[in-house]
Amino acid sequence: MITFAKFFKWLMVLAMPFMLGFGTIRAVINWDYPSFEYARIPPDAYGWTPEERLANAHVTLAYLQRPEPAEEVIFMIEELTLPEDPAQPLYNEREIGHMLDVKIVADQLRNIFWVLGVLIIITLLFLLSMSELRPLAADLLRQGGWATIIALVGIGAFIGLAWQYFFVLFHELLFPPGTWTFYYTDSLIRLFPEQFWFDVGVLIVAATLLQGVILVVIGRIFKNAFSN
């Protein structure tokens, strides 16, 4: 029993950074981040007012927040039009195709987050249900926190030292080649410029790293309590 419990605990330790990271990504998607970020970055270089830019960003974000599959809710952004020319769609066909891919990936991250979260909670409850296994529950939290810290420090250093390479690699891993590059005049870049994504990356790294630190502290407290 103890050998099996240790093995499963280590699996959950390795799963912890993914669960916390994907959960943080979903939290940022569900948060009205553009309202915060647009106050920090330069205005649209091609003439959109802050209100027009934010309104279109909100609809795009609402599309990503919907629980339905991407194909069922893509109409939300297909119906958007250019503020300066309401007869023209906001997003061209390539942008719509990319946004389909983005929501598919975002939904997959959400599903993985919930599966890993449930597995980690079940494992913790199982370990806590037996007095001889309770120290392993503390170890899961503490070591899962350290795994998260190590992973996020590495990612944070990657972003800080080689942002351009990280940005390209991230997109190449998640999206088909040639589908995620656009002109500066395209609406996706005007709404979500590179500085926007850099700041999002820093926020996700910092928030996930903080969660790892909190888990280490909680794990140490539980370890001391279970050792007495």
C-alpha cells in the first residue's frame, strides 16, 4: 500500500505544475485582463479609440470564455465589424481560423486542468484518510510546490532572456505552421500586440510561481503537524 501510495504521489507531484499553470491560464482568460492591460500599453497605432479597442477585445474574450465548442460560438467574432467600416468584418479568414485553433487549445487546457485537479484532490483525500499515509499528503503539497517553482523559474528565465524565441516556439508547438503570423494592420495584432502577450506571460509565470510557494509553505506546516 505504501509503495503504491508513494508512486501515485510522485505522479501527482509531476502533475502539479501543469494543473496550476493551466488553471492560471484559464483564470486570466476568465478575467477582464484587457481593461487592465490597455491602460499600460500604447494605444492602437491605426486609429481605434480605447473604447472601440476594448469593446472588440471584450467580445473576443467572451468567445474564449464560452463553454461550447469553438465551431458553435465562432459566430460571436465572425459578426464583429471594423469600427471605421461597419461593412467590413473585423477579422479576416486567417484570423478566424487562428481563433478557432486558439479556443480549441484553451478548452483542452481547461479540461486537463479539471482532470488533474480532481486526481490531485482524490489523491490528497486518500492519503489523508490513513494516519500512516498523511506525511505523504504533506510531501505531495511541498514537493508539488517545489516542482512548480523550479518549472516556472525556468520558464520565467526563458521569457526574460529569449522572449522572441519563446513566443515563436510556444506557437509552433500549439498551432499549425503558418497559421499564427499576421500583419501589424490585422485586427488580432491591433487588439493583442506582442507587448500584451509578454505581459500576460509574466503574469501567468508570477501567479503560478506564487501558488507553488504557497504550496511549499502549506506542505511544511502539514509535515510538521503530522510528525508530532
